[in-house]
Amino acid sequence: MPQIPEKIHELTVGQLSARSGAAVSALHFYEAKGLISSRRTAGNQRRYSRDALRRVAFVRAAQRVGIPLATIREALAQLPEERTPTNDDWAKLSAAWRTELDERITQLGRLRDHLTDCIGCGCLSLETCVLSNPDDVVGQRMAGSRLLPVRRPASDGTPGP
Ligand code: FES
């Protein structure tokens, strides 16, 4: 990975791409999604501040573990805009994601343990299937057969629907 001399405070999109390992098209996409920003030169070329390198590294790491772009953008919005983020700023951001990562690991563990059953099943049950209910939302809200409609006898005593 090419080093960028410390005296260079702004990077071209090519330098940012070479240093971060992200394709130029990916950097343009990140910018369009508000994850990184640049200023334009008089010749309408993008220039990125050096902290864009850390932002890109953060975005790529988060994407690798399946964090949605909207969540990544919310996290990056917590960084100070008036100054370059410090190591402490980045550490706080990473710590805040520990819970999110723990939840994803739990979900993936459930999926791993039940995937073979699902492949041979196809029921997509809201109550038991990790494919249709990966967060076990229904299980957390209620237990048993509460999803089934309640059958009440009609006023004339005949069984309900
Ligand atoms: S498809 Fe039946 S349990 Fe997942």
C-alpha cells in the first residue's frame, strides 16, 4: 500500500483509492451516500482530507460484517465536523458497535445452527424459522400459539370461525 507523505494534507481520489484499497467507484458511491466528503478544486477535482482514510477503513470494516450503510452513516455523523477525529473519537465509535456486533454474531450462530433444517424444510414459519424470523422477534414478544387467531363462540353458541 503506497504511503502518503505527512506533509500532504489532502488526497486525490486516486491517492485515497490506492491508500485505502477501495475502488474509485466505491469512493464515489460512499460520497454519494454521505459517508465521506470532499471539496472541489478550481478544476472541479475532488480533494479529500487525510481523515477520509480512516472513514473509508471504518466503512469497509463495517460493511464486511454486514452493517447497513444507513447505520454506518449515523455512526459517522457522531464524529466532530469542526476538527479531525482523534483516536479517542474512533475508539468511542468502535465501542458503541460492540453490542451491534454481538447481536449479529448471535443471529449468525442461530442461522448456522438451523440452516440445514431450513434448506430441507421451506416452511418459513414465523415462529420457528431463522430465515423468516432471524431476530426471533416473535419469540421475544410472545410465546406459544398467540399468533393463531382467537376463536370465540358466536353469540348464538355456535363455534366461531
Ligand atoms: S424453512 Fe422451515 S424452519 Fe426455516
